[in-house]
Amino acid sequence: MVGLSVAIGRFIEALFWAILRVAGTVATAVFAGALVLVVAAVLIRRWRRKRRGGR
């Protein structure tokens, strides 16, 4: 019975770490995507200002 309890505990622990790892990966991807969008918006604004004559 103790062996089963240890196995279940290890399974839960592995599941917990897997969930945290996926959450970290998703958070990193979302952050990187947001950063790319912000940089693209800034570059597009600068490019449009240059084309309009520097206003």
C-alpha cells in the first residue's frame, strides 16, 4: 500500500512540474509575441512619419 501511495505522489509531482513547465513556456511565448507587436508598432509609426515628411 505504501508503494502505491509513493507512486501516486510521484505521479502528482511529475504532473505538477509538467503543468508549470507548460505554463512557463506559454507565458514566455505570449510575452515574446507582445514584445514583437510593440516593436513592430513603433517601427511602423516611425516609418509612416518618415514618409509623410517628418511631422
